[in-house]
Amino acid sequence: MNPVNIIVLGAHGQVGKAFHHIHQQYPKFRFLFLDRKSCDISSKESIENLRTFHPNIIINCAAYTAVDLAESEIDKAKLVNTEGSRLLAAFAERQKASLIHFSTDYVYHHNPGRALKETDETNPQSIYAQTKLEGELAISEIVDKYLIFRTSWVYDQESKNFVTTMLRLAESRKSLSIVSDQIGAPTYAHDIAVAVLDYLDRKNGVIGHNEVGIYNLSNQGVTNWFEFAKAIFKAKNIDIEVKPIKTSEYPTPASRPLWSVMSSDKLNKELKISLPNWKDSLHNCLKLVVNNL
């Protein structure tokens, strides 16, 4: 059996690095990891250079993720999240390659009184969310075989994210005020990569036609940023006061959804993927946190 060629774009991001950390555990696959300097998805010419690798699967971890900055850098956000996704989708279709793409819980931005389902309406309330949704639509219209994973509150042990920021701030602060009315599930980048590659490994790199579509992909359980921060400090035995505040007390340029609890039912049933509880994953992550963040 010939190896399956997988290109991972956005290799220096949290999810991209997570794929790189574990890729050697999947001998069926031949990987190529590219960062933005190696492949800019907003450039058709740059994307066309991927032809020489003859990809069977493209995993797109590249995105414009500066949520607040996007409100003033609209063109930059759109260039990567919308146009970049469209260019990549067109390339994947020409190459007859499958495309795996990551999106965000921000596209929902409403609370139906239960966990959000993939069939729920979308209501993006920021430039970031709008451009990510437009990217989803482009992919779904262009590519024959694709998986779009909407994930939430992503973190790892080494990049700039909520976990590493909390640990860094705790070195110089005696107290922190953290938003307590945004509800969702932190998702460990490592778990995302394992879930996707385990699935592809089971399927020998072939996405079934009946599996194509959008899926929620997040760690299990429900929390808020305030409780998440407290769990981080407790696990690391850090003595610091954590005070809850409302979102309205911490205004930001971009609006954040208050409800980001996503149902994993479709993910479990259709793709046979199940992620661990966020508390277990946090402990696994904190064992690997690098010093001097």
C-alpha cells in the first residue's frame, strides 16, 4: 500500500505544532509541514507549489486568529480566512485531494438553551467569525471531500494562549480578574491532532462521502474562563486570588459569544471520534508546560 501524502499548513500554530509532535506515530502517512513562509494560503502561486508533493490530504491549520485586531484589519482577516480558504479549496479539488479545515465556535454566537449543533443557525458577530464562516462556505461549495471542524478555546503547552498567559501573569500578579459569564469548553491542541490522525489512520486516509461535512470538535465538559483559570492555578499549586467579572466589565474590540457549549453527538456518531474531558486534558498539558513562559 502506497503511503498517504498529507500536507499540514500553518505548521507553527498551536494545532499545526500538535500534528508535528505526534506525526511519527502514524507510519501509513508521509507528512509535509509548512509554515506561512513556506506556503502562504492567500497566494495562489504559493499554493500551486504544493503540487510537487502530490497531496492526498491537506490539513489546513493556517488562519488569521487575531480576533480583536481583525476588527481594524478587515482586509487581512478576509485575505487569509476567506480568500485563502477559497484558493486552498480550489487547489484541493484540482488535485483530487481531501481538505481538513479548522473553524471556530464563534460562528454560532447564540444560545439555544442546549449544546450547539452543527445544524444550528450561524450568527457571527465579529470580523474574525464572519471571515471564518465565509471560509467554511467556500470550502463546502468547492471541495468534493472535506471535513470542517469547529473547535473552541484552543490551547497548548508552549504557544501564546490562555493557559500560558495565566501562568505568566501569575509570576508578577497577586490577583487576577477573569470573565465568568462566557461558557464553553477549553480544547487541547494535542487532542485535536490525535482525533484527526486516529480517524484518518482507521480510514486509511480516505474520507467517506457520507462523512463529508461540518463537525463540532471540542473537549468534553463545560466551564467558564474564571473556573478554567482557577483549575490551572490549582493544578500548578499557584497561590493567587482570582476574581470573577462580567464580559461587560472587560470590553474588547470584537464581541465574544457567551455560549460556546457544542454538542459532540454528530462527531461521535458519524466519525467515531470522542475527545477527553477538558479537566483531564488540562492536567496532561500542564505536565508539559515549558518554563519561563
